[in-house]
Amino acid sequence: MTALEQQQLGKTLWAIADDLRGAMNADDFRDYMLSFLFLRYLSENYEQAAKKELGSDYPILEVTDKRSPLAVWYEANQADVPAFEQLLRRKIHYVIEPQHLWASIAEMARKQDGELLTTLQQGFKYIENESFESTFQGLFSEINLDSEKLGKNYTERNKRLCTIIQKIAEGIGKFSSDADTLGDAYEYLIGQFAAGSGKKAGEFYTPQQLSTILSKIVVLDSQDPSLGAKPKIDRVIDFACGSGSLLLNVREQLRKTGGKIGKIYGQEYNITTYNLARMNMLLHGVKDTEFAIHHGDSLANDWDLLNEMNPAKKIEFDAIVANPPFSYRWEPNEVMGEDFRFKSFGLAPKSAADFAFLLHGFHFLSDSGTMAIILPHGVLFRGGAEERIRTKLLKDNRIDTVIGLPSNLFFSTGIPVCIIVLKKCKKFDDVLFINAAEHYEKGKRQNRLRDGEGDEPNDIEKIVSTYQFRTEQERYSRRVSMEEIEQNAYNLNISRYVSTSVDEEVIDLDEVNVKLVEIEKSIKEARDKHNSFLRELGLKEI
């Protein structure tokens, strides 16, 4: 399927969602819509695996026969079903019974079957509880098919679900939908739902343009980015992963250069968003053995994987990306002051956990890794505890690059933000400042970093290229020595080092005076000539 067709599928599904949700909150309808799309993917994947295993025994039905081929096989081979399902559990780690497959559900919806709602509930529960791997546990836990938001009673809810599923099935049916295509459609819908849910969107979605910048930065060689992308990243993590889009972007950017990722790690506090992230991974063809998403609190560090006290056994990551909640209020205590993540730097203030998130991720960065994190501009210049943390990071030569971005890029806030790139083993002893605040396209609700489409500039590539080759450009980027930063009391306010203001033109007052005298002389000559004409005509002079 072409990129245009993939985009059209996303737009088709969004039009369906926008039309069917009615007065329902975008966040609520999102969970239903994306879960049904995910069930469609799981069913397709399961049926393809079944078809491969059964070979010539896989039933071929007439076009008019709306039954699932797998349902026909199950019915005819009941004695072989347990062994068959055991085989598929070993290979793809889950089982969907024929009556719960998307094709069966869609047919029930087409017929307006009164048992659709019950069948869906049973199907979701079966997938969650009957799979061997923990990847699927609780996956549909936040999908409440009994919610009054769908209807006042069972009949109304069942009817609404029939309509929604039928429309989705018709929309998808117009396209050939492999895993990548459905994954792209899923991503498109997440973005559209984020746009429609206002401030809440910041909880689960990083705008694609920013995601691409972070991803392209961390896949480059850490010591010398000009060498290009790494051939492999063993482990990548986003400790505030939301829907997982940023992690998938890292994977995509590395794949474009022929590289690969060993394993993807993510952590998310919101249970609904955590489920979205797991669905997103699977929808993009990431095997359940190739990722680990943890539901928990990064600041509390409640993931056993990251809580190893023995430094020799500490897990480290070659790439770390994050867009944590801005200036999040937290409650650090004295015990946390001794936490291995914060002990050497100090605790971030209660009013803003920005540096707590940064230090959490930085602790797990490998010596050959790169970390890129989006934070509010305040971290660059605020005083107190944040100044002490910032100063130590700079003195230890951990901050590699500071990138200033335009305001109003997010759905959740209009404030300008920055990207801080950190490394534990830096090749350069200066800090690169990139001031990209004036390079964007203004939008009605949200500004956009341009990607070079058509004849427009490529703001994204300019940022990445400037970072990669560490180039200096007037009013855009500059390499600043640690001596100069020290002279500025370790204040990283970008405009101190790269000003976008245009110098005022120097005015030569003597030259201006000469011109004024000449102008006055010309005016007098013109007036005298004009008055001579008036006298000849016997008119009053001026």
C-alpha cells in the first residue's frame, strides 16, 4: 500500500470516528475505536498464522459465505483444536476463538445481532486471560462496554456498537490492510484524537515533528554524530512513553538507515495510555518478546528492572527519549535524597519535577548512549535546586546540545519548549546551542515545524543536520565554550548565546544632517520658483 493510501485509510477511519462519536468525549470514544482496530489486527495476524500452519487444510469459502474459514475448520476438527491452539500459543503467544475474530464480530454487526456486546466482552476477556504471555494481560481492562456513554441500556449499547463496528469494517474493507498499514492508521488516529482532546493530549502524545527530531538525534553515533546512524541500538527506553509513538519513531528512523533495535522499553503511569502503548507496539509488528512496557511511576522507580542496587548489574540504555509532563508537582522526601538517581545531583523542587525526570533517565544512560528529552524553557535558567543540578551537569560535561523550539507546538500547552541532549562520554568540550524558535509555520490552533514538503523549508532537517555536523549559523546556532557559560553563572537561556534579533542600523548623524540641509535647500528653490509664477499671474505668494 502506498503512503497516500495509508493516509487515506487513516482519514477514512477518522471520519468514521468523528461522525459516530456524537456527543461522546473524544478520549472516551478513542478507547473504543482503537481497541476495535487492534482486535482487527490481532484477528488478521491470528488467521494468517493459522492459514500458514493448516496449509491446504485451511478452508476456502465461497464469496457469499460470510462465515470465518477458521470457524469452519474448528467445527470440522474439534478433536484437533487443543493441539492447534497450543501450537499457535507457542508461535504468536495468543489465541482468539473463531466467534471472537473480527470477521465474526463484523458479521454480527452487519446483522445487528443482539448478542454482539456480550460476544465482544467474552472475546476481550478470553484474549486477556487465555494467553501465555503477560503482554496481553489487562489489555482491554479500560474498555467499558457497559458504559452509559454508549447507551442507556443493553439494547441501545448493542445497537451503537453494531453501527460503529460495521462502519469500521466497511472503512477498512476498502483498503488492503497489512500490519504496517494498520499501524500507521492507528498512529494517525492517535494524533487526531489528541488534537480533539485539548490539554489531556499531553498525557499520551508527542507531536510527530518533535518525535522525529528526538528519534533522529538518538540514533546517530554518540561520540561523533557526523559519522551517521548506529548499526544497532541494543536497548531504547522512554520512561514516560504515553502511547509509545516516540519509541516506534526511534525504531523507524533506525530501520531507514538499515539498523535495528534489540529491545524496546517503556514506562507509563496512566493505565489507559499504558494499554494504548502495548497495542501500538503489536500493531506495528513489534513482537511481544521485543518490547517491555511497564505500568508504573517513573519518579517512584517502581519497576524492578530499573531498581537494581548493584551497579555491576544495572541495566543501561543506548538511546533514551522522553517527553515527560511539564513542571509536574511531586513530593520528594529525605529518603529520596539518597536515591541512586539523585544522590550526586540533588533533588528537583516540589514545584517542578523536570530535573527529576531528566536525572531518572540519565542514570540509566550507557557510556556510549544519547539521551534527548523535551522540557520547558524554565529548566535552562531557573535558580535554586534546579540551578545546582544544571551547574553540576555542565561542570561534569554531560550536556551536549540545547535546542530552543517555537511556542505552541503542543496540543496541551502553548509555552515554548526545549530539547536537551545529554551524554556521559562527550567528544566535544563545548555546548551547542540551536535557536529554532522562529523557524516554523504558524497555524490557527497549533504551530508546525515544516518538513520540506513541496517548496517549503525543512525545519526538522535543519535542526537535525545542525546537531549532526555541529555547524554554526548566524542567528541560529553556535558552539559555546564552558568558560563563557561559567561567566553567565551556568545560565543556559538560549537567547544569551544565540540571539535572533537583528542589529539596528547604525545611523550617521552628520550624514543625515547634510541630507536634511540639501532637502531644505531644494524646498526653498522650489518655493521661490513657484512664487515667481504666482507673481506673474498676480496671485498671492505662498
